[in-house]
Amino acid sequence: MVLGIGGNELRELSAPFVVPCPVGVTIRTRLRVSPGDAAVLTEVGTFLGSLASGDLALRSRQGTEGDGASWAGRKRTLTRVSSARWAGSITRATHDQWALARRGQSEEMAWLRGQIARIEARLARPLAAKADRRAGRVRGYATRTEWHAKSRRLRALQDRLAVLQADWTTGRAHVVRGGKRLARLRNRLEEGGLSRREWAGRWQAARMFLSADGESGKRCGNETIRITGAGEVSVRLPAALAHLANAPHGRYVLDATVAFAHRAEEWQDRIAADRAVAYRIHHDAVRGRWYVTASWQRAAATTLPLRAAMAHGVVGVDMNEDHLAAWRLDAHGNPVGSPRRFHYDLSGSAQHRDAQIRHALTRLLHHTRRCGARAIAVEDLHFTEGVSRENGRVNKRFRRLISRFPTARLRDRLVSMAVEQQVAIVAVDPAYTSRWGAQHWRRPLTTATRETTRHDAAAVAIGRRALGHPIRRRAAPPPHDQGDRVGHRTVQAGWDTRGREGARPRLPGPRTRSVSPGGEAKAGDQRAQDRCGHAAEKGTLRDRNAPPLGLRGFGPHPELGLQDEPSGRVGCRPVPGA
């Protein structure tokens, strides 16, 4: 821990780092199928979906006893009714689904343990007891009614944890193919505004399986679902549905053709070289459309060193509920130009929200390229504790705000989109950026025609932390200093700038009656001009070998901008008679 002003403990800050580039690529386009093609795809997807459901149930019953031998046995069983490639895709998808469910169980158990510990700590405190951070005590519940309600919630959470622990021990995973939300909507069709037939269509579409893994060395990179360079789509039918084939070798060729608009050249290069490309065909029952998704992996790009990414400055970005606040900083940490805001609206459907985020991030990346920067600094946010009802916050509006804040979606989208624009993403510790940014940068950056907001100041703080500079501005020397005057040295200079801490250029003529122009023995040495702790100064209150003082009573704090060398007479007085 680090001590701040007033004795409050500040947590240790993690170093900024360049976010590695993603290696997965996914593109999607619409598949305009005929009624005959739709009927065949529906029958094939439903049949393979039933095989995938049975395989997932079998894998869940095996629990922790599932190993490579059991995997091979399940694959041989599926191969008899489908094909070896379809069986391999189904078993791989089953393994991924079971592993995802296990990770979800682990995270939920950790969350439940944290909730139980917080409730027990607050139940142990007297009613209306205040929190004491120094003693590590949380506040008590306000009323007896709230205490009783939380005790009942504690019992419910303990029961949930016991059930999860039993499933975790046996390795049993509860997964609903098609989605738990859609399954529960079956008993509330009036609330969703659906008829029984509409719900059945959505349920069938969600449980279909038409996914095939890619194979390097095979024609067009995939032998099960093949898409040629001309856009022809053909599917290898399972053995049980071989009678539906309209092409040799048990294949069905669709009447529709495919044309990818995004990253089409990269996709064409892969299929021309017969490199692996995975495909997934799915049906959107709400819109009544079919789509095909292509995905592949490419070689991981070399991550730039942090110093190289910051060579041309950085754009600090503060993520908020409805906008991104951005401000460009040069390599020395000085704000350049005016702040920018990129708004988005997170209301409406999921497609609308996703489009709004993409549009805001696209404008941010274009602004970064125009201003000459090659890096964007963002906070490494993880809102896992802010949504809790037991963390001492009673503001429901704040919890709802944190819950709907799209941190993960913004971060993932920004990283994947920045790779194509050759822009590096630098993640910094989010601690105290809003507070210190408003404290040190809001008023200095406010002009007669521009009101600097708290979010704009936080963007400056984020950018300075990414550059390795303290958030606090360089402090001016004390008034009427012998070497300089008030109002200079508030702009950040690079560590390698010559004379950054030296004297100002001397004006011609004597400055005092007793000193001739240029007659000082050490005119350019700032430490020699009545600076405490200099080697030529004798008889000070503190030992010359002691570490230099920052603020009076506190040691140097790099994050607050306190330098190791004092800038004036701070905390030092000469000994009488020296």
C-alpha cells in the first residue's frame, strides 16, 4: 500500500501494458436460399441437433470420469449414423460446451462465496453501525426488517452454493441447448407476444446444428461444408439423410451463392491455398433469414513494446454510459487540441446496441489516425464487484448503471477493430483516474469558451498514466524563488530533454546590485542557489544523506508527481549560526 495525502491508504497501481491482438477472425453474410434449400437445411440441422443434444447429455452424465477413451467411443457411435467429420464437429462442440459450463460453475461459486461472506460480516455488526475502513469493519444494516430479509437471503445463497458444489464434485453440467431464456418463455407466451407456433419455430432454429470444423489440405479448407471461390455452397449429408443428395459423393449443392463483403480478399486467399476455414449455417427465425459464418485463425501479430507504441503520443479514452470521452496527448503528456466525444445509445435491441458501439469505435479510430497517434489508452475495467448489493452501496441507480455498462463488449470490439487500423490498445489501471483527473486537470483546461468536464479530465489522466507520467501536473516553484518566478514549469517535458530542470536563459544586465551579470559561480545550477540538501550547503536540519523531501511530512509519491528533488524551500530551514 502507498500512503496518500491525509494518511489514506492507496492501493498499488499495476503497470500499463499493450493489449495483445486477437488471432481469431469471423465474418458473416446472408444466405439467400430457396424454399427447397431451406427445407433440406432444416431437416439436416434438426437431425444433427438431436445427435448433439444426446451427446451433450451423455457427456454430462459421465462427469469427471470422461476422458479420451470415452470421447473416442462417443465419436464412433455418432459416425455410424452421420459421418466421421460430422461426429468430430459434434463431439468437439460438446466438449467446448461442457468446459464452458464448468467455468460458469466455478465463477458462480466464487461469486456466491463472496456474497455470503459480505452478508455474514454485515449481519454480525450492530444495527445502523457505521463502517470503519481502517479497522476493516463494514457497516451494519439499517433496520431490523432489512437484517431479517438479508438473513433469509443468506440461507438461500448457502443452499445454491451447496447444490453447485455437489455438481462440481461429480462433474455434472446443466446446459440447455437452445437457451434457458427461450426455454422458460414456453410457459409465458403471452408476455413475449408469441404464439405456440412461433415459439416452436424459434426453439427448433436454436437447437439445429450445422457447424463444421476446417481442415487444412482439403479442397477450399473444409470438406463438410464447402464454399468455393465462386460462392457455391455444398454440404456433405449425414449417412441417414443420403437420399437428399443432388450431387455425387452424398453432397447437396444449394441454389444460392455466397459473397462475403468484409475481409473477402483474406478469405479468398485462404480457400485458394486450401487452408482451414470453419463454417456455421444458422437460421434467424425472427427475421426468417439464413446466414453463413466463416471463421479461421491467423498468426498472432507481434505486440509492440509500450515505448514504441507511445512514440507519437496517445489518445486517452474514458468510457462512460453513453459516450466515449477522448483527448489526444503528446509524448510528454501534454493535452493537445480539444477534447472529443463519441456518443452511442444503448437502448433498444441487441443489434441496435451493437451497431451503436461499432459506430462510436469507428469514429474514435478515425480520429486517432487523423491526429497522428498510434495508440489508444483505455482503463482495464472489470465491473464484477460494483453490481453487488452487499458491497456497502445502497444506490440502486448506480448499480443499474454499472450493470448495463458494456465494458467487455467495448474492450473486445475496440481491440479487434484497432488491429485493422494498425492502432495499439494500451490498458491502464483504472484506480483514481476520475478523481485525480478532475482534481489536477479540470480547472487548468477550462477556458472562457470551453468547459472541461470530469470525463475529459479523466481521459487526460488515463493518457498520462499510459505514458508513464504522474497524473499530477508539474508543480510551480514557491513564490519569489531566487532562481525563478511563479508560473513556469507546469508543462510536462520529456525525461531526455536537456535542461528541463535548469535555469531560465539569463537576461542581460545585473539582476541585483551586488552581483554582476554572469558573475555567479553556479548560475546554471539550480541546486546551488539556496536549495536545501546540496553538497555545498552546510548545517541543515536534516542529514544531507537522507532521502529528499516531497511534501512536508510525507515521502515522495511518484503517482502524485512528487519529485525526488525539492523545487524550493519546502520543509528545510538553515540552522542558526551556520
